[in-house]
Amino acid sequence: MQLELSEERTRLREAAEQFARSALGKDLARRERTGEFDRDAWRRCAEFGVLGMPIPPQFGGMGLGLSDLLAVMEGLGRGTRDQGLLFSLNAHLWTNSIPILKFGTAQQKDKYLRPLCDGSLIGANGASEPDAGSDIFSLRTRALRDGDGYVLTGTKMFVTNAPVADLFVVYATVDPALGATGITAFIIEKGTPGLRVGRKLEKMGLRTSPMAELIMEDCRVPASQRLGREGRGVPVFECSMEWERGCILASCLGAMERQLEECLAHARSRKQFGKPIGKFQSVANRLVDMRVRLDTCRPLVYRIGELKDAGRDATTEAAIAKLHVSECYVKSCLDAIQVFGGYGYMTEQLVECDLRDSVGSTLYSGTSEIQRNIIARGLKL
Amino acid sequence: MNDIRSVLRAYILENLLPGEDPSNLTDDTELKESGILDSMSTLKLVTYLEEQFAIEFAAADLEPANLSSIAALQRLVQSKL
């Protein structure tokens, strides 16, 4: 596999980084405190083309391959500290745009993909429930057949983007006795009678990405809004997760690069006991560990791009990358705080914000424990 | 029927029971309750059978009783041909 990015991808990454530095992360310290989504930044991302990158041109996108998109996400992660916004972008892309592209009918693609690309629709995903997190296939939301449609009833938890979303991809079961083979995906538009966004959820990190409960009470959805076949919601969900696991970490990779650069600059300029703190082996070793982690993470992320661009399955590889990068990210964030000392612990510098964001990466898109389960399955254990 | 049976046996032994003595897998071996077929592997097996035999299962076809053993799966596939 190629360990260095091609010139073209390097240019893409640099362009994304420049864009992020100039257009994203405005007033972040305040918005991070108040948990405020940056709708203007979302619009700017759409104008830059981020929301349409993996979508073919006939549906309003750019038709780029996954490896190109990873380079862009890495650049964005490096260029802005607003990881919440990047998390929202990822949720939108992998739980709405890609599943609709892969499993949608011609009408669904025509109706939804273009506005999802140009930013006029924001997508959210309703999968997790109060009692169905890692065991997602035990979900209880019911979809009862009713003439030419379904009536959905249930509550979804941890719905990223819910407070600002226009479109929801929701999973429900047509018959709990069928287990995974009863789960069915639906596209539901905001304003559909019986659908409402519940209480906003406050999070430890990724606070600029809004999250809420989603409640369906006798919510009638025509069969034309079913995404994929009845009882085949699991492949839709798995498709979402495979892409999300692969891509969401590219922005973490960028964040780790930015973090290392900031730590190196601080270690070179901050003097204690008469010399730069980087000259002390105990500090230098932390920076060395951060660099080693970064260099072991990058190939794992880009391997997913190569596999998916070649049309190959990347289930195990995505889980390996998700597990390794997220856990490395947390460790590097802790190291960064130690390098910055008391200043790293103060909220105004936002060094601690990286740590709070990083903890989320070991939980979303499947916890580290779930990633290990997937890898074990790949080993046929 | 024998063809369906051999396709099922080959798939299960290769993907779900690697290293298992083939003689331990009988037509009546319980697949669901024994944990051989979990949520994900059920979906993969069903998709494989649809592709292999150019058939389509409805959600209601996939009730646990129809997935409980090789014999039950064999009957289910046969009913769609």
C-alpha cells in the first residue's frame, strides 16, 4: 500500500486545511461552552464541496473516491478545532447521503441527494435507543404495516444533528420476533406528523454538534419512504457504520497532527529551569509517543480508502482503524495536556477541549469493545 | 435438494464453524439457539442464499423457525425456487 499521499491528495488536504483555518471554528470557545451549532460554517462547507464529495455529479456531488475524501477530512481536522462540526458533517454524510445513494430508489436519490449535497438539507440518524446501544439490533421502535405505508412508534437516543436536521434515517422493526431480519430503514422528513425532536442532550465533548432524542408517536410513513427492502435495514446500517468508521477518524488524524505541532512549538518555546521544556527527556518522550501514534494511525485510515475505492470489503480494517486511532487520539490528548501543564488544563486554550472530544471517538460508531468484537468476527472466532 | 443442502453445509462450515469437524454438523443441528447464527451472520447467510439461488426472501419468511437448522433452511430455499 501507498504510505505517502499522492501530490493530488496532498493538494486536496492542504486546500481543506486552508479552508478550515479561514472559514471554520469562529468563536469556538464560546460556542463550545454553550453547545452552539455553526450553521454558517455548515453552509461554507457545502459551498466548499465537502457535503457532496462522495456523491456522483448527476446528484449534485463531485464523485470523489474515499481516499480523496479522507485527505479532505484530514485537512479539515488539522485546520479547525471545531471537531463537533466535523462530527456533524460525518453523521450527515455516512448516515444519510451514502445510504440513500447505495440503497435509495431513483425517486429518493433525485429528491434528497442534491439538497443533502448543497447543504439545504441536514441529515440525522435514528438508530440507538434507550435500551439498544451497542446491541443495536435489539431496537424496539416498531414499524407496523398499514395499507400502503407504515406506522412508526418508538424513541431514538443520541441522535446527532437532530435539533437542526431536516431529514432522518430511522431504523425500526416490522416484527421483533424476526430479530435482525425484521429491521427496516426509513427516510422521514422533518414536520412529518407524529415525529418530534425531544430533549437536547448535553455532552462532555463534541459540544458544537447538536444531539437530541427523537420521538415517533403513530408516525405514518408511506412505503415509498422505506430505504431498501423490508427487513433489510441491517445492511443499510452496516453500510453507514463501515463508511463512518473509516472516515470519521481522518479528521481525528488531522487533529492529532495539529496537536503535535502545537505541542512541539510549546516544548521549544516554553522555558523552565533555564531551558526549553522539550530538552527534558520526560517531556520529549511524550512528544515522541505522539509522533509514533500518528505514524501508526495514518496507514490504517488510508488503507480503508484503498480497499473501498477498489470495491472491496473493509469491515475488519475499518474496525481496526477505528479502535487504534480513537484510543491513540485519547492518549495523545492526555499527553498534550501534560506538555502544556496548567495552561493545558485551562479551558480558554481549548487544549482540554481536544481531550473531551477524543473520548467520544472511542464510543461513537461502535465502542472500542464493539470494534474488538468485529475484528474477532473477522478472525472467524 | 441435495444441492441446496451442500451449499448450506459448505457456507456454514467455512464461514461460521471454521475448524469444526464436518460430521458434527447435521441437518438438525440447532443453528440459532446454539449461537452458530447470530444477527449479522443470519443476514449474511440470507443474502448469500438469495444471490446463490436467485431468489428473494420476504421479511416474514425469516422467522426463527425457518432458520433453525439446515433442514429448515433447505425447505425455505426450496419453497422459493
